[in-house]
Amino acid sequence: MNKLDVSPPALTMSSASFSNLQPARRLMVLVPASEVDSALTARKIWELANALESRVQLLGLSKDAAHEPGLRRQIVTLSAMVGGDTISIESKIEIGNDWLSVVKSEWREGDVIVCFAEQRTGLARRPLSQILESNLNATVYVLASLHQQEERPRSSWLFNAMAWAGSIGIILGFFWLQSKLIQFPKDWAYSALLYISLFAEAGSIWAWNSLFG
């Protein structure tokens, strides 16, 4: 049975959502390698563990040894936030990329699995919750949108291209304007307009490029 936590921005589960929960042997939390909001994630785990009257196992899967320290730090942080007098917590990290095999080796009848909506696996990148649900007769809870909010990375090549295109356009525009000024009589007005156009050109280029800084 797959249960999706869809409660938005506050990311809290209402007490009504716990009304049908039965005590569980253990709450298995599949911690992703990517960073999550530790405070919100820990609160979710704590609420579920209390509602299910279960102990907690934080299970991590690192694709290689180089990424293991970062995942371990995340699990240690969650353990400190969730664990306490009322909740028993343990943790384990495996090396590899096959979540199904790892969960199968750890899962026991009565365990409840918790994973994240963003977790996907296999060549088809199917949601991990669907893989687990179709292969295990287990209850799977899906926690949504608990990743840290990060500014969406900009495409550097696209922004560089836009910056260069804008600068070239400004230069060509002022070149056309200055070519028209040449037709004017060579007096003080011509010189003043030429200098003004040069300063305006430099200022326009600076202002345009500052948008992409």
C-alpha cells in the first residue's frame, strides 16, 4: 500500500492522517544521497514513528565510497533530531545503487517503509515507491518536497550567449547612430552629441552585462 504525503508548503501531516495507522514493528526510512531539509524531514519521521509506535531505522545507499561521508553526515543529523527517550533509532549505510536489493535484505514482516517522492531507480527512472510496492507486500509512505530549497541553476552557456548578443547589439546600434552623426556639421553640437553617444554606449553595455553578473 502506497501512501503519498501531499500536504504542501508547511509540509506537516494532519492528525487525521494518522487515524488509520496501526503499530509497526519498525519504520524504515530510505535516506536519499541528495540533501534534504533536515528539520522538516526529522519532524515527519518523528510524527510517523510516534503514530506507529515503532522504532526507526535510517537506511542510506551511497553509489560509491566517495559519496558515503556526505550521506553519513546527513543520517547522523537526522538521528540526532529524531532519536530520544521515546524513539529508538538505528542507522545503516550500504554501497551500491540497487535500492530494491538493499530493502529486501533489511525488510521484515510488519515494517513500514518511508521514502521520498524524488527518489527514482532503474534505467526507466521509475519512482522508488512504485518499485517497492510492486515487489514487497509492505506499506510505503512517500514524503514529498522535503529537499532543501535551492536557486535553480542557470544555464551558463545560454546566459553568456545572451550577454554577448546584447552587448553586440548595443555596439551595432550606437555605431549606426554615430554614423548618422557624421553627416552633421562639424561644430560644437556634433562633438557634444558624439561624446554623449560614447558615454551612453558604455553605460548601456555596463547596465546590460550587470543583469547577467
